[in-house]
Amino acid sequence: TQLLEQSPQFLSIQEGENLTVYCNSSSVFSSLQWYRQEPGEGPVLLVTVVTGGEVKKLKRLTFQFGDARKDSSLHITAAQPGDTGLYLCAGGWGGGATNKLIFGTGTLLAVQP
Amino acid sequence: GAVVSQHPSWVICKSGTSVKIECRSLDFQATTMFWYRQFPKQSLMLMATSNEGSKATYEQGVEKDKFLINHASLTLSTLTVTSAHPEDSSFYICSASRREQFFGPGTRLTVL
């Protein structure tokens, strides 16, 4: 059973366009992370959100955690070819080093120059 | 900081053989490491939680006798795929945890 559903599954856009990726769940999480993964490499952490309603910005990327801590979104402004990759959300319960993560279904983004 | 390495980065083996994959945290000690597998263009599926000094905790549906995990020290966890078959071919990724999880670069296993 996949607890975290991402949409869209695939997205191909032109350079300069904006996009939003959604991560939805029926479960409540203590924290939610967003990762970006390139082919043949491990995921790289982009951001962690822990508070319901929290908004974090990382340059052209804006992350929001839902008020109920069940969903999240990632918005990219003026996408660039370097943004191409697999975007993964991951939810965790509890805290600390033993915090297990459940990954979302993934969104494969391709930004065409 | 927070660098995690995996070895080998890729391996090809014959069906029926066993393959060991190492996961090392290079600049911090990790009492907990995690092992994931990933199929092409799909998400990561957690296989097991590796605990230093104790038995690993496996996720539902993961055969513990097939995927042997040993967490020998605070910087090393190993995953051994025993009697590998073509359906075990996948991308195996580990992470080491220090509040947040830091991921290794992955190991591509191909079983012929």
C-alpha cells in the first residue's frame, strides 16, 4: 500500500515555465522531506518541513506543508534544464535517527531548453 | 559533512551467486542505516532498517533470509543478496541516519 501519492507522475515542460508537484496522503506525518534524484545516483535532500502550514523557500523552489500535515507541495518558478530529475517526497513519523521514511510515488520532471 | 558511500557502484553476477553491498558513513557515526531498492523510474521502497549491534528490522514482504543485513559498526552496514536471481536485479540504495537520512549513491545489481 502506497501511503504517499504524488502528482503528476510525469511532467515535461519548457524552460521558464512554472510547475507544482503535489504529495498527498491520508496519514499524518511528523515531518516531510523533499528529495531530488538524478539517474544512477542517490536522492539528495532539498528540504524538511515539520510544522503544519509551514512554507520554505529555496531559491526558485517553494515548499509547503499542509495544515493537517497530510500533504505537501513543491512549486518551481521559471524552471531550468538543471531542474530535471525525479522528485520524491518522503514522510516520517517521530524524530531522531531511527525515523523511518516512506517515499512517495515520485514525479519525473523534464525541462526542455 | 554527512557523506555516505556504497561499494560497489555496480555489479553483475550469475544467477545463484551471492552479492555483498557495503554502505559506509564517512564522516559521522550512524546507529541506524536503511536499505532501499528502486526499480527504473520508480520510487524507493524501504527494505529494512539496519541497527548497529542488533538484528535488522525488515519491511513486510522482504525475505530476511534472502537479504541478509549486518551492521557491524557505527559506520558500516552490509546487505548480502543470497542466491540472487534475475528478479533481484535492481538499484539498491542505503542511507545513514543522523536525525535526517543521508543517502549513498546506490549500487546497480544485474543478475544474469
